[in-house]
Amino acid sequence: MDQASPAAAPITFDDFLKVDIRVGRIVTVEPFPQARKPAFKLTIDFGPEIGTRRSSAQITVNHAPEDLVGSLVMAVVNFPPRQIGPFMSEVLTLGVPDADGNVMLIRPDRDVPVGGRLY
């Protein structure tokens, strides 16, 4: 997606509710040298109901692995898994572009329980 793209077409509230966005805590961060664009492999804990899921995230410019472990992130947990090279990404970790178009993660600004759904 382009940071200067126009707003998407309107959707209904019921459409929004179909997207399950949850907060999770990053448990591990691994390099992902096989990715076409620089990325990390994240393991994220979403609590007992959803469990631990993995995600490929192109966040290497603004985020260091040592700063990510233990931090909270937001992710879509109900998309089908997506094969990215040799890695199966199970959730879409959410971010927004900075002024240069590099991803900045979307995160709660306080500690909240993992598994909580965005509303």
C-alpha cells in the first residue's frame, strides 16, 4: 500500500467486525534472510484462546529485534495463512508508514492483556 493512497470505499460496520484484530506479545524475533524485502519472523502470543502464531513483518528499518521481544503489537488473526518463501505467516502484523514509507508497528501505549480484540 502507498502512504498517499486515497481512502478506501465505505464499508458497513458488519464488514469491519469480520476483521479480527487482536493484541499479542512478541515472544521471539528471528532474521528472515530468504524474504524478498528485509523482514523478521515474529512469534506472537495472543493468549490461551488463540495461542501463539507466527508472522513475517517488514519492520527492519524502524524496529530492532532486541526492542521487539516482550512488546505488544496488533495483528489480524483471521486471515488464512500465507506462504512467504519457506515461511508460513499465520497473522498479519499491523503497521503504518513513516515519512519515508518504512513500517512503524501499531501498538497499545500501555500494557494490556494479550488476546484483546480491537473495537
